[in-house]
Amino acid sequence: MIIDITKGPNNPILRKKSPDHGKITKKTLKLLKDMEDSMIATNGVGIAAPQIGVNTRVVHITIGKERKTFPMINPEILECSSETEVETEGCLSLPGKWGPVERSVWVKAKFTNEKGEERIMLFDEFEAKIVQHEVDHINGTLFIDHVPEGKLRDKE
């Protein structure tokens, strides 16, 4: 089911650190499906549970050229490259806002998949930026917090 995206930047759920997600249940699988549906419907490449009003550490990203959806429960960035790149970012919760954000080129993340299996994966380039953006969300941080002063702009 498509859920309306929570808008910010001052909505309290977007600014609150989400607690760990507990046991994977049917409710978890429904949340993942709702997040996937909402992300696809809005042409997003990633979404975090707080963006649909649920305060838990669950994110959904897209990976690969085919933009395969990829759920991550309790994701944690274990390592990140010292090499960074600055790219323009936007956010489903801040429609029409864009700005330059410096992110690591690669990250190693630990998470649980929808089957309850703990995984550690290396993400690079665009996928690394999505992971960092979505993990920021479940930590109560928005991309605009990383944009240098005076560089946030409205979509043209």
C-alpha cells in the first residue's frame, strides 16, 4: 500500500533517532512492502521507515542498474572510505529542495535482511550514497544538515 511521505524538515519523527527494530514479523514484512510501494510510487531510490511515519530502524534502497529494491533492517555503517565525493542530493521528505552533500565513496554496512539473516555488504558509488542518506534518516539527520550554508536550493 502506498503511504503518504512524511514531510519535513521540522516534523519530529524525522528528527528523532529510531530505536532498533525487534523481531521480524508479518507486520515487518507489511512495513517493507508499504515502504517499497511508496518509494516506487514517488520515483525514489531509497526510503526510511520514519518517512512513512514509523519510528524504527528499517530502510529500503534500490541497487543495480535494474534498480532492484533491497530492504535493510537495523542497518549500521561499520566502515566508510576516507575518499569522498560531493553530489547533489534531494529527499522525498523535502520535495523540491536540492543541495551538494559530501559523502564517502564506499561504505561497509551490517544489517538484517527480511529473512532474518545478518549480512555485511560493501556498497560503492551511488548505492553508498543512498545507504548513508537512509541511515542518516533513522538517526534523525536530514541531507540538509550536510549542505553548506547558502547552498540549499529549490528545484528549478
